[in-house]
Amino acid sequence: MATPTRLPPGLVARGLPNKLVARELDISEKTVHIHRQHVMEKTGLSSAAELARLILQADPRGLD
């Protein structure tokens, strides 16, 4: 697979929109959307804010 199987937690925890995450990682916006969607499905979360909160609870340094 040419793209990462998971997104860097810091980018997600900052609440950056898919477009900016995609630009940072040099991948398509659709790829970012799909990766976030898969993570949210696996964790039972329903929003990007919940995902960011989960990351920060797991590692408060998630924004580094």
C-alpha cells in the first residue's frame, strides 16, 4: 500500500480538516477521509471531535 495505514495522531488531534492533512502528507483528501472513517468505525466514534478527544486522552502529548 502506497499510503499510510493510519494517520499521524498529531494532525488528527489538532482537528485539521481533511484537505490540510492531505496536503501535509501528500496524499489525496479522499484517502484521508477514508482513513478517518475506518478509524471512527473501528472505535465506534461518530465525529472527528470525538476522535481528537480519544487521541488526546490516550496521549496528552498528541499535539506534539
